[in-house]
Amino acid sequence: MEAARFKNVSTDYVTRKLCIDSFDEIWAMLTTGAPPVKMLFQKVGSDGINKVRDALAEIVNEKYGKGTITLRNTATVGVGSVK
């Protein structure tokens, strides 16, 4: 931000967690709210979509098991002024 000539720059980190009941909920989030995923799906067709879903489900099950899935995300928040 300073390289872009903002003044009084400060940054902070904000961490949140999201608890999800099932893989199906993750899949619904990905397939309804992520434009890059929709573009990928247009290219790979229904067989590709099924392969992606199966592979992702396997990864999620290996990492989180069958219970509640808790995801954590940390964002860097920067604030500055132009004056």
C-alpha cells in the first residue's frame, strides 16, 4: 500500500472459522458461488465434474473424517489514507 502512495498504512490479521456439516455443503458452496469453478465445469463436462467431486470428497474425508468440517481462514486487512 505504501508503494501505491497510501499514507498511515496499518495491517492486521483476521482469522475466522467456518463449521460445515458435510461435504455436500462444501460442494454446494463451491458450485453455486465460485465463478472460476463454473468456468472449469463448462470445460470438463459432466464426467469431469463427477471426477472433481469424487476426488475432492476423498481429500476432505481423509483430512476431516465424516463429522463436522471446520475450516479456518486468515485474511490480511490493510488500511491507509490517500491524504
